[in-house]
Amino acid sequence: MMLLPLLTLALAPSPWQGQNDSMTGVEPGTSNFNYTYGQLDICLVDADFPGSDSELGVQFLGSFRAWRDLFVRASYLDSGGDADLSLLKVGAGWAVPIQTDLDVYGLFSVAHTEVGSGDDTGWALEGGVRYMANEKFELNGLLEVVDLEDTEFGLGVGGRYYFNDRLSGGVSTTRRSAISSTSSTSACATSSENA
């Protein structure tokens, strides 16, 4: 019986609509960044465990702005070779426009990984920042915690060039270190198409 009032509250017009945030001066839901896109990454994955070398992998990523600043995202990374690594993440996040050219966001995902013959399911928490340096160039960074078999902490930086409103390309690198002695690094060249 509690579901109907919660659904009504969630779908009701926001009291923020048409009003700027007193701290940032930006109306919620007015981010200049697109959170609806499809992306293809070619990644160099370096898993630091015995018998594995750096390997080329492919990552598919899709994001959809569901409502105002709420978005959903899914990604799948696959690298063959010695590591035989795959990682699937599905989650939801919230973007907060700080200024017209600056967003911060948070993302919670359920994650599933397979390495060799083993697999594990856990969660990932990511916080990031997106900054438009000019009309064509975006700088971004992220911090993340991934809890699968071990808890890993990650730090990533990247840049993206917008060729037009629908097509962009970028380069990013992410370094993850586990609480144990293993770590992994990935560097990705990306191409994305905005909806």
C-alpha cells in the first residue's frame, strides 16, 4: 500500500523546477552534459597477477538519462589472453550541475566479474567530475571503490574531444589497487555517440 504514495511523490513536479539552487545558481536538471550515449572503448588492460601480460580488451558502455539528473548505465569489458577477464556493471547515478560547465556525479552499480575459471559478484561506487574546458574539450576524473573478491580503490582521469553534437572521442586511464597486493591498470581510447 505504501508503493502508490511513493510513486506519486516520485512522479510529481519537483519543487525545484524553475528555481536555481541557492549555492550553485544552477537549476537542477539543467546540466549541459549529456548522460544519454553509447560508447565503444578499446582498452589496454594490465592485470597484476602471475602469468598475465597487458592485453587488449573491448568495452561497451551505454548510459541513459532517465529523469532530470538521474541516469542509468551499463558496461561490459572483455579481454581475452592469459587473464581472460570480463566485467559487467549495471547501475544508476545522479548528476549534480555545479556550474554550466561543471558537473559532479555519483554512481552505484552491481558488478560481476569472471577471471579465468572463477567469477564473483559485488558492487561498485563511483564519484566523478566532468568539466568543459571549452566548447569542444571535456576533462574528467573519477574515484571508485569496487568490492568483488577484494575491495579495490580506483583513480581515473581522461579527456574527450567533441567533433560535433553527436560524436566524440577520448582517452582515459584508470588505476585500481586492491587492499591485497594485486592491482590493475587500464587505458582506453573511446568513441561515443550522443543521443
